[in-house]
Amino acid sequence: MTQKNNKYTYRVTWSEEDAEYVGLCAEFPSLSWLAHTPEAALKGTRKLVNEVVADMLRNEEPVPEPIATKHFSGKFMVRVPPDVHRQLAMQAAEAGVSLNRLASAKLGQ
């Protein structure tokens, strides 16, 4: 497994429907791996991602960058209905903070 593939975002969760653990990778949302233990689900998912990345490289396809190594500016735009904007502006004014600070605090919860 390449070093870059070790930087992908993996998660293991229980699948009630399959009655097994499922391994997932955020950068490859269409991939999953079922196993009887969380450790085996993670190992299977990492192996599968490694195989997919190797195949993508052989076919000269772009490989997703790991979320962990991406640069984020800390800025993004969110559109909300005007009445929600008004309510948030009032909450911010009443709390004595900027609308940006209020929204950041709410998103961080």
C-alpha cells in the first residue's frame, strides 16, 4: 500500500442490514467492504482502495486527493432562505457577535 493511500479517511460502522461491519472510505464513496470484525472491515477497505488506486494509475485516471492533505481556506458560502438569514442576524445582534461568528459556532456544534 502506498503512503498516500494511508492518508485517506476510513471509517468502520455496523451494518444492521448485513449483520456485519462495513468499512468505508470518504474519498471513494462507492466502495465498501463487509467483514465479521471491525479490524477485518478496515483491512479489507484499505486493500480495496489500494487496488482501485493502482488501477486508476495504470489507466492514467485522476486519483482523489486525501481530505487530510487538502488545503481548506476556511471560507465557504451557504445560501439560506431570507427569513432564516433574518433570524440568524437577530440572534447575532442579541448575542453581541457577528453573523459570521454565530454561524461558525452553530456549524461547529
